Amino acid sequence: MAMPHLQQPDPAHPIPQNDTLPEDDRDQPLYKTRDKVYPKRVSGRFRNLKWFALVALLAIYWIVPWLRWDRGPSAPDQAVLIDMDLGRAYFFFIEIWPQEVYYITGLLILAAIGLFLATSLFGRIWCGYGCPQTVWTDLFMLVERHIQGDRNARMRLDKSPWTFEKIWKIGATHLSWLVIAAATGGAFVLYFHDAPTVMVDIFTGDASLGVYVTIAFLTFSTYLLAGWAREQVCTYMCPWPRFQSAMLDDESMIVTYEGWRGEPRGPIKRKNLVRGEVPEVGHCIDCYACFNVCPTGIDIRNGLQMECIGCGLCIDACNEMMDKVGFPRDLVRFDSVQNSQLRAHGKATKIRIVRPRTVFYSIIVMLVAGVMAFGLFNRTTLEVNVLRDRNPIFVRLSDGDVRNGYTLKVLNKEQAAKTYILTIEGLVATDFQVIGLTPNQDGTFSLDVAPDRVGSFRVFVAADPEALDGEATPFEFSVTDPKDNIRETYDTVFAGPK
């Protein structure tokens, strides 16, 4: 087999080595230093939407743990509670037990596919309005702007020498951030404990170490991510920007710049007030208003970029400038790439929500939600689990019979005490005992289980080895709720000699 021909280097044009490169090239850093972003205040439709999302989401986060829900005298009355001690998750009228963790899995699947669907329809709408990083960063920037001033004032403050004014403004800003961060961590632990009780315990020093560690960790992480990292979280830490392009197509609604109308850009001058009538002059006056308001510090005129979170603040800023100079609005707009191209050619635009991609995601969402809803509203309030003793596998009694031991667990998922009837089926037993209980006249046992609890019982079953099928004879435990006519069985085996 002939070897591929390798091109020999040209002696007249040698490949430069590192030590022959110019001094400036050798000293280039591998990583770029962060350019701090100073977002400017802006008003408009998208900014109002962000304010609404911020207030609504923060209200939900801080208020929900205080909502009450009556589940009966034996259950906690907090509407949303993840009780780690009992191993329960309460969501208003829904109660999730540890063995029903598949509902949590279903919720995660719904969240992921829902995010795919939202992105395919409206771009990074989650990142721009619903992501906790965006919400808390917005809140931190609101406090920063209130104390230090708008964009230009903050830039001047950072560049100025350390004076009393700078010290108190910077100090007040960071102190306010720490208070918000502490409230964030404090609210989080309320979802895992009774809110009024743990709040008193926190301030009196009676809370557990885990509560204080959790609050401290979330305080530090919120202060760091929303106060210092900010746009770096969206750019470097979050994986979503790197594969969002797989969710988008030409008909997805995103923040777009109408380059066909805005270019060539240039500063505003009186002689150019009537723009767009000659091809040499575009509507973009190169004012950088869109760049100055961007929370991630990008120029949307360079096209859709990984750092863009789709918040639309650049649209508000551009529309404000277009109104001032008398040009048509929506030079930067929330629309699809396809519509932008259609407008560039003078054709009619359209918004198509129903597309193969969105139909596929919608079907998955409906299927998963339907399966979860069916399982949730048709689940039984009684479950039975049986664990057979392994050591010893069986015991031979003095009369020659063989005895097996079992641990029977009965799950009562109702908020009322229950009495169940225990029987065995499929095995001719010579002895049937439940430790600590007296059998009924018909040989069955009555099992009392407290509301919303697990009853554990030790059961012994004996049988004549001649009546067994061999090493393992199948049979079942049957637990019946005579009041509600509910019956659950558990298949197991009876171990005997060969």
C-alpha cells in the first residue's frame, strides 16, 4: 500500500517557531480578563415584562412556604413541604412517598421537554425571564442602581479614588446584597421544615446545624453569582447557551436586528434625518443604546450570540432612540429570522407555531403529563412490602415442620387510622403468627396502622415439608381494608429443604 505523499517544507519560507514569534504574540494571555458590564436603565414593554416576572417569581418563592393546607390532625398543614424526617413531599393535595420518586423523575422530564418547547417557540425566554440567575441578578442590579446611580454614575464611581462617598455607596450595596442573599437562603430551608417553627428556631439559635449550613451556603452562592459573577454564569457556567442552537430553527421567535434596514449605520446628523430613502444611509444611528442596556454586554447588531439571553431590553432601548429621532420602531425586534428575511424582500411575514419540532415536543409533554396524572389520581392508598429472612433461610421445628420468618410493612397513605386484615394464600400453613398480636377466630390477623404511616410487623409461617413444592414454594400475603374494600397482595416464597 503506497504511503501518502507528505509535502516538504519550503526552505525559503520556514515555519516560525515559538521563539521566533513577535514578542507581542508570545505574551498574549490564554484567557481574556472580564470586562465589567454596566447595564443602563431602560423602560419599555420588555422591561415591564421582566419587572412583572421578577415580582411574581420572588413573591412565589418567599410566600409559598407560609401557605397552609389542612390535611387532617396527623399531617403537617404546610401547603408545600418536603419533610425529610418522615420521607414525604407535600404539594397542596398531593403527597409523594419515597417509593414514588418516579413522579419527581416525571416532573424533571416535563421541565426539560417544556424548556425545549419554549426555546423552539420563543428562544431563550426562560433565560431572560424565569431563570433564578436572571431574577436575582435583576434584583441585585436594581439595588445597585438605586444606591450608586445609573450606568455612567457607576462607571465613574468605580474609576474614582476611594473617598467616603465611594466607601459608603459600595458598602451599602454589598450589605444590601448580603441581606437579600440571606433572605434567599432562609426562605429555602422553609420548604423543608414547618415555616413558623423553623423561623423562630433560626433567630433563637435552636435550629439544627444543617439549617445554618444551608442558609450560609445559599447566602454565599447567591451573593457570589448574582452580585459578582452575573453574566459570567450565563456565558461560562450554564450549559444551555451551548446547545440552544439545536432547539432553534428559522421560525423560532428570537431577538433580531434588521440589518437590511439599519445598515450602513452611522451617527445621526441633520442632513441624514430622512434615512432609508438612499441606499447609503441606514436607520441605525450607531448610538450603542442596545449595547449599553444589555445585561450580558453584547451588541445584538452582530447577530444572535451565545451570550444573548433573549430578554429584549435592547428592543426597548432601540425603540426609545427611534422615537427620539423620528424613525420607525422595531429596528431591533422580537421575531424570527425567516420573517426578517421576508421583510428585507418586501414579502408578507407569518408566525407558524405548529411545526414538526413543536408538535414533537408537545406530544412528549402531553404523554408524560397524561401518564403522571393517570398514575397520580388512580394510585392506591394501601401498599404492602414483604422482606423474607435470609439468615437463617428456614428453621426446622421440634415437630418436624419448617418455619420461615418475614418482615411485613403496610403503608397507610390515608390521613386516618386503618385496621387491615392479613391472610396468606397459596400455602397450607400449620402455624401462622404475627408477633405481639392475637389471631382472629378465623385465623386471620387485624393490623392497626396509624394515619399516613408505615406499619411494620414480624410474621412467622410454618408448614409441613411434605406439603411443599421443593426449595421454594410460592404463596402470597393478602392485606385487605374491609371498610373501603381495598385489597393488596405481595407474592413471595416459602423456603424449605430439598
